[in-house]
Amino acid sequence: MKRNRGAEKMDIQIQSITNPKVKQWMKLLSKKGRKQQNKFLVEGAASVMEAVQADVSAVDCIVYSADRGMPESLKQAAKHVPRYAVSEAVLKKCTDAVTPQSVFAVVRQPEADISRLIHPQSLVVVCDGIQDPGNLGTIIRSADAAGATGVLVSPDSVDVYHPKVVRSTMGSLFHLPVIVTGLAEALAEAAAQGIHAWSAKPKAEVSLYEADFREASWFIIGNESAGISPEVEQCAANSLYIPMEGKAESLNAAMAATIMLFEAMRQRMANSFD
């Protein structure tokens, strides 16, 4: 590891994949490594910028291609963050994408605080056993777009900080709380505060468009194949179905969550103009 004479004062150059720093970053590609270090990887200049703008103090370091460089706007936004200029071989070893981006960041995982989600206008997606990284990432992105309060994720779901989940959120992971926790306990705490939890069922009696989401509402989304677990299902005081005109048997988890979130947003926006 040596300083790059052509780089800025803060930048350190790393060429070898056997460098101790590189070995630390490589471990963040596994769930075990992320848990041990309490950090995760964010790939791509746009997503790294989102992380910096959300909380620059949480960004441990930024790593970029010595050959391709780093956008000037990101340099300015993260001028006090340690930076490493690395070889393409290092980038390939430390990133999950087939074609490595020119920049990635190491970010510290935030502390969980469910109390932030419990209030009279709370709108939360509760993910029970979601396994597909793309589904979980899309749910987080949709929750952000619909102005949700946050997302709860069960411990048996895909890791929130899996690189594919982080990428598919397109930066939304940094815009709202995403908390991994026991769902039964969290739902019980919410119910004690008068928050309504809704589960989606094909044979429910209440249509999505008949339900009232203008007050605190939590939507439970189950596993892609098994649905909502019995333990979590018992915590849902209400159930609804999503009307469909076509012949599709069902919607995938991310699509169902998105439709429910945007109906809640529509109702709340309409209510604000009444």
C-alpha cells in the first residue's frame, strides 16, 4: 500500500488483491463478513452519492478505480472521507456485479430503532421471509417512493445488505429506516399503539380499494412461495385482497407491496385536500 503521487493528499493507492484492506472489503460480500464488521458495500457512483448525502459520517471509506477515476461531484461531497485508488483487479475482487462499477463505498450499518416507526401516521411494509434480493430491494424502493415511514424485515429474509438488494434499492435504502427484527414482537408493539396491520389474502372479504389507510397502517408481505407465516399471520388484525381483472393467479411480493403502498399514498393525498 502506498500513496499515489498523482492523487489528492487523502488518497491511498492499492494495486494488490492480497492487501489487508482488500481482504477486509472482500469479506463484506458475505453475510457473515457483513455481520462481523457491521458494514456493507455500496456499488456505483450514484448510490455512493446517496449514502454520502444521507449520512456522510456513516461512510467508512470510498474506493475507486485508479484508471477510471471518481466523479468530481462525489469528491467534493465526500472530501473528508478516506479514499482509496485501486486497480481493476481489486475492484473485481471486492464487488458483486458482473461488470464492476468504477466506485464503491464501505458503509456502517445503522442501529435499529423501531420506535421511529410507531406514530399516528405510520406507513410500514412488514417483510416476512422474503427471499429474492430483487423483491426486497424493490419493496424498499417502492416504500421510499410512496412516502412510507419504514420497512421491517424478518431475520429469515434475504440479508438487507446483500449487494443485489442494495443495488436494486437504487439508493432508497438510505432514505428511510429498514430494520431487521422479530416481526411478531414488533407487530404486537404496534397493535398496542392502535396501529392496524393488514395481510393480503386472495380470499379476504375486504378489497384493497374498500379499506381505509389514512391512519397508521402496516402491510404484511409474505414469502414468495409459502406466504405469511402462521406466527405473523396471527398478528394481523385485518386482511384484504387485491382485485384483478385478468387471469393471472397472483402477483409477486414486490408488486403486491407496491400496489398497496400507492393506494395508501393516494388516500392520504386525497385526504389532505378534503
